[in-house]
Amino acid sequence: MAAITGWTDPERDLREADATVAQLIADLTPRARGAASLWSDREAMLAHRADPTCPRGAGLAELRDDDRTIAVAVLDGYLQNTEELAGTLGVERGAGPADVLLHGYLAWGPAVAERLEGNFAFAVWDARARRLVLGRDRIGITPLHYARG
């Protein structure tokens, strides 16, 4: 399995919280020992650590318009219907699961979770609405924990 983490804080510039962000990513190591991907802006941070044994692992995807982030997604787990959703959404063939999730979110909003099949947990930061959306598979096989401070 891979692992994801994130943090939102409208009161603090998270781009200046390097030590805390580094610790959040390091804390993923017991679950996933592969390469880490990180995205952050002023009020949100999302990260993904890969599972080196899963060649088509989930990952991190970002959609930008010019130099502005529209939305970012991190996905842990496996989507069984990635190709089907990619076709429905008009996403290029061979796109990764996180890319398909992100395009699905932009098309259907939080209801994208109802269309996903597999074992997964995800987080989407919608920069336009300044909103974090979390979801996981219906059975709850892939863990997803959150805290409000």
C-alpha cells in the first residue's frame, strides 16, 4: 500500500512549515517506503508516498490553469475502474488513477466517490473553493483518519 497525508490551515503559510511537513511525510514510511510526492501552497499541503511493489500505484495529481492551481488530489489504494472512468471523462489513455480521480472531481464534485470502485482513500484540495474533500472505499478497507485542531 501507499500512504497519503495532508494539512490545511487558513491562518498559517504552510510553505514556511518545512520541518512539520517533512515529519508528516516521514511518518508515512512504515506504511510505504517508496518515493514521496509533495504539493503545497499557502493554506494547504498534500503528500503521497509510493509503494515500490505496486507499479501502477495511486499517487498525486495537480491541475493548473496558467500559473494557478485549480485542484490537487492524492490517492492511496487501487481503483478498479480507472480506464472506464478515463474514457467517460475524456482523459488520455494511460492516465494514472490520481489524474482520473482529479478529473472526476472536477466533473462531478464530491460525488466522484460514488463512481469509484476499488480499495482507496483520497484527498482533494479544491483551490477554487478553498475546500478539502476526503473519501474512501465503501467497505473501509483503506484507512483514512483526520483530525481538526
